[in-house]
Amino acid sequence: MDIDALLRYASEFSPPESSIRSKIVQHTAETCPGVDMISGPIVGGLMQLLMRLAGAKTCLDIGAFTGYSAVTMAEGLSSCNIAAI
């Protein structure tokens, strides 16, 4: 399977990245090595979907890098508790 085609398909059907998450990516790229460690909009969209389907009320982000996934969780569920360690 062509991975580029798969990524284009997933991007097309993923929710757009918020301005806050875009700023996190930009700041990380400018100040930290390893910006590719950020989960990104495709994984973030899947994470939000799974959280909604599971009815999550509490989320634990283990190994937070620059906060991208924690912000993604906060955006996905308006009334949940999030801990990032």
C-alpha cells in the first residue's frame, strides 16, 4: 500500500488542526529538536474520536513532550479532567 496515499486520505477526513495546536508545532519546531515526536492532527483526531466513543471523563497523558496531545484531549472533550506527566 502507498503510505503517502494513505496519509493523504487520513488527512482529508481528519478534523483540522486548531490554531493553538499549530502554534505548539511551530514553537516546538523553532525551539526543540524532535518536532516529529508530536502526535499531529491525524493521531489527534483519532484520539478525540476514541475519547468521545469511550465517554472519557478523565485523561492521562504520560510522557508529555510539548503539550500537543494534552491540548488535543482538552479540545476534544469540554468537560474532562486531564493530567499530563
